[in-house]
Amino acid sequence: MIIQLNKFGTTLTSRQDGKEACNAYSSTLGSVADNEEIKIDFDGVVTFTPSWADEFITPILKIYGNRVKLMSTNNPSVNATLKLLAKIG
């Protein structure tokens, strides 16, 4: 499964919006096969804050662990946020 974050917009900033996006996507995640990878695609995202990422990505990582793959990107906003999240936790 590939989660294209640009479906939620190009500016992903608020904690509340991240939480709502995660809740909305949870039913789709329920159909993931036991051995299926979940790839998170940042293509098309312009702004990506730690608040939004913490509410969307962190719960997915807690449930699916090493099956979650973050696709590479050259976007400095995405890379800085991912680095910060990895550092705190």
C-alpha cells in the first residue's frame, strides 16, 4: 500500500488536521495484508510540520512498525520534520 500524503493537501501543518487525516485513513489501513508494506509518499507535499506528522505517521508506526517505509524526498521541510521525529522518538 502506498499512502500519498498529497491527498490530504500540500500544506500539512496542524496537529488537528493530522489527527483527522489519520482517523479518516484508518479504515483503509484496516485492509492491509499481514505481510504488506506501507509506503508513505511525500511527493507533492510543500510544507510538512512535526505536529501533523506526529498525529499521522506516529500512530501508523506504532501499529505497523518496520513494515512502514518512508519514501525518499528532496523536500527540506519533510526531511527536517522526519529528522526531528526520529530524534524525539
